[in-house]
Amino acid sequence: QVQLVESGGGLVQPGGSLGLSCAASERSGLMSWYRQVPGKPRELVASITRGGNTNYADSVKGRFTISRDNAKNTVYLQMNSLKPEDTAVYYCNAYIVAWGTNYWGQGTQVTVSS
């Protein structure tokens, strides 16, 4: 069974930094981070291809950095200069090559508050 295990997250003050990681149990293609707040649809934060091409939501450009380690099937999200509006549950998504479909992680809470 495919598993995506997320780690990181927590409480941080505005202007602070936090890192997330997500390890997939199988070889992954495109890997992405999404976030969701109650009452709103899940939104794409950033994505990265196996070749390292990245895409960011305008709201996080210049503050967040997505990276990956293909040997470990792991994707990372470094979040700097965090704002209260970054508060959300962050979900990892990965395209699993062997199954030809996308899977979601369990989600991890990020709270930016003083």
C-alpha cells in the first residue's frame, strides 16, 4: 500500500520559519504541497518535478522553497517569513509512477501566531 508520511509543522511566530517533509513509499513523479483552511478549497502551494522544475503560488513566491530527494522519494517545503495567513493544514501530494495515480499525505497543521 502506498504511503506518504509527512513530518514537520507546528506553531511558529509571524516572521519565523518552519520546514515540512513528506516521504513516499514508492517512486514518485510530480510532488506537491497543498494547504487548506476550514471552509475553503484546498489550494496548491508549490510543486516540483523529478527533474527539479518548480512552481509556486503567487502568495508564497520568494518565501517558500520546495525541494526533493529522488533517492529518498521525499519532498521538502522550507517556509520562511511566515504570515498568519499561512496558517492551514498542509498536505503532500505525489504521483506514484507504478500505480499511475496521485496519493495524499495525512496532513500536518501549521499555525502562525504570536
